[in-house]
Amino acid sequence: MKRSLLSYAVLSLSLIGLTVGCAEQKTDKTHEQQAVNSNIADRLERQNNKKRAKNVILFVGDGMGVSTVTAGRILEGQLRGESGEENFLSFEKFPHTSLVKTYNTDAQVPDSAGTASALNTGLKTRMGMLGVGPAQTRGICEGADAHHLTNIAEYAEMAGMATGVVSTATLTHATPGAVYSHTADREWEGVSKLSEEAIEHGCKDIAQQLIEFSYGDGIDVALGGGKKFFFPAAEEGSENKGGSRTDGRNLAQEWQDSADDAAYVDNRTNLMAIDPAKTNRLLGLFTDSHMTFDAYRTENEPSLSDMTEVAINMLSKNENGFFLMVEAARIDHAHHAGNAYRSLHDVVALSAAVRKATEMVDMEDTLIIVTADHSHVMTMAGYPKRGNPILGLVSAPWQKDGELLLATDDKPYTTIGYMNGRGSVKGERPTLTQEQALDPDHIQQALVPTSSETHGGEDVPLYAQGPWAHLVGGVMEQNLVFDIIEHALALKQRAVAEASKKEKAQEN
């Protein structure tokens, strides 16, 4: 018994010592310990917001898989002179996260059309189709109307809300196109791209569908690239050299003619000069095709943050709220080229745009979701030390400064690589220098030779904050994102109520 009492006494003294030790440690916290404790405090204070959302902003980082987010996070930190790993992209601080399954109904590894349709309509569909159900065959116009999938923007307009779409791709590309169009083939961006069968059966090209969006007052704000699909093809002797429309229509002019307060802009200066008080509909087309990668963007082109800012200022005027989709499209395009430099800089641009949005809206009544449509086959590997340049050659923690880790062929390699793509090496690998690896035009080495690097099939991350963001969690099917947005806005209920209201007004 005495031995037991002595043991208890020793244990008690030990616990007292640990408590004192902890108290001493708390008086000398490192910056990282404070950050960790702060995160715990934030999580303990979280409360679910079950108010009906007034607004929803859906950000899509096209091709932004988990490895791309991680590498983008590190790059953003390193651009500020930090090691990078401790950094958080703006949306990574959102309290609710999930992993999202991205497959199409006919594809294990998806494309942007099928995935963007799932996000916008609540139903998965085939690869290559926008807003059309999977019972339809891709590329066949006949019968497509019977498989029309109603999207968020249509419900929002029926509910009296404002709607907008922003993209650094052509506005007629797959992800922005899924916001407002219904087409059996994503390639039908302009009239010149329609098949003979599509023309015969009266299918409209995607650009025409944006201009003629017939729900509510139509899409209120549309900003991005793709000017060529909205202007007529040049006739001999004409000053117009950028259009590709073979039907002679000038859709930008038709947009301006749609209302006295409708405007069209084609450069950053004119965009930023727009007065929302005098403009209710705004179309901005800043390049003939896709917009410039953010790392090379000129002053003539608006940034993703600029376009997001103007769109929110325009749409916020509607007392019924708004739905806005913003796409950082060129993350995907740079990956396809095997160029991580451009891709990751566009991730940083997306982070800035999300930060801008959170500063402009009331997060108590605005649900913001940030996700990707699909992933890419970019990897991070090789045991680089902390703070190693994310785009550079690998130097391990146990090596001296300036020493590089070598592969079994006695040559250095980069942290970032691709499973397939243009960077595939035939025969002996070339010996890379750090200068070559960090060159903005460097194409990362790849394993399988393909003309274009491909999408990846793994789940993608989703980040959410605002009303009903707590519905996000675990592993989700991609089409559930639509259901969360619809629930947060009570969209279908409001659309029915608004329709009933208008019907009664007409009767009276």
C-alpha cells in the first residue's frame, strides 16, 4: 500500500511538472505554434449558418487538382519571399471542405463539359456535352431539346436574381458555356463550328445562346475571351479581321442593342470605367481567343480579380441577389502544355480573385464555393527540402547548399513532373540546370508521350464558406454541388413563386 501511495505521489509531481512546463512553453510560443493554436480556436468557434443565401459565387479552377493546389500554395508563398509550405491560398482558409468525384457518365477520367454540367444542373452527363442529359448522343443535334437540363442560371433568372459568368477562356468554352447553354457538342462555340446536321435541325451555337438567353432578363454580366465567335467573318476590304461568324451577325452589337443600359467593352480601361449605376447588362470580350496567362498579362487585359470585382459590383444591385460563376480557365491550358509555371501563376491569380470577392460581399448572406471541374496528371515528388523552389530542381534536406539530388541516371530532376505530355523524354534524359528548370517556358519532363498532357481522374477539392456551407463535407458526387447551391438559395421554390406572381399580375 505504501508503495502505491508513493507511486501516486510521484505521478502527481510529474503531472505538476508537466503543467508548469506547459505554462512556461506558452510564454515562449513560436510563430508556427501561435498559428496552429489560432486555427484550433477558429475551429472551436465555428457555427453553422442556416440562413437563406442571398448570393452564390461559384469559383472553378479548371484542372485544379490537389497537387496543383499544393504547388500553387507554395508558389504564392515563395513569390512573397517565404518558404511557401506554411502559406494558405485565400480559399484554403474556408471552414468547410470536401473531396469531389468527377467522373462523367461515360468516362472514368472526365472532360470539362460533363463536369461543368454536373456542377450547374445537378445531373452528370456525357463527356463533351453541355446542359444535355446522357441519353443524348454527343454531336447529334436532333432530339437534344428533349434532354434539356435546367441549370442554376435559368432557375436564378426565373427567381428574379441577377446572373453572371466570368472566364479567362473563351466565354463559349466548356465551363462558362455550361452556365447558360445547352448543346450536344462543346465544340459548337460559334456558328462556323456547327455541323451540317446541327444546322439542318436548328441547333444554335454557344455564342448565340449567350446573347439569346431567354430566362428572366438574360445573363446580366459576361466577361472573358472569345471575341471571334461574336463578330462576323471579315469580308474582302473590311477592317474587321478577328471575327469568324459566317452568318454575318454581330452579337456584341446585338447585346448593346438589347437595352438602353447595355454595354460592351473590349479592354481593361473601359471595363474599370463602367458605372454600375448606369449599366445593367455588360458584355466584355478582351481577346480573340482565350485570355493571356496571368504571368504574361498586359495592362490592356483585366485580371481575374478585375473581372470579379466589376461583376460583383454590377450584380449586387439586384435586391433579390445574384449567382456568379468565375473560372480560372488557364490553369488547365498550361497543364495541357506541360508548363507548370503558367498553370501555378494562374492558381495564384484565382486565390487573389477569391480574396477580392470575400472582401466585397457579406459572408453572412453569400455562399462562396471554390472547386475544380477535374484534375491533371501533375505530381510533386523527389524529397525536396523545405523552401526548395517549387518549380526548380530537387535538393534534399540532407544535402549541402547548392547540391542537387540525382536520379539513378546521375542527373537532377524537378519536384514537379507529369505522368504524360509533351515533356516525355525519348532515350537519354537531358541534364537540366537550375536556370533551365526555372525558365517560364520550361516544359516539365513526363513519362508517357502524348501530344497534350491529359486530365487526371482522382477526386478534386472543394472549399466553402457562407450560408449552408456546412453541407459540404466528406466525399461528394460532383452533381451534389448544384443541390447545395439550390438549397442555399431555395432556388426552385423561389422560381415557382415568382412565376405564380407574374401569372397573377398578368391576369389582373
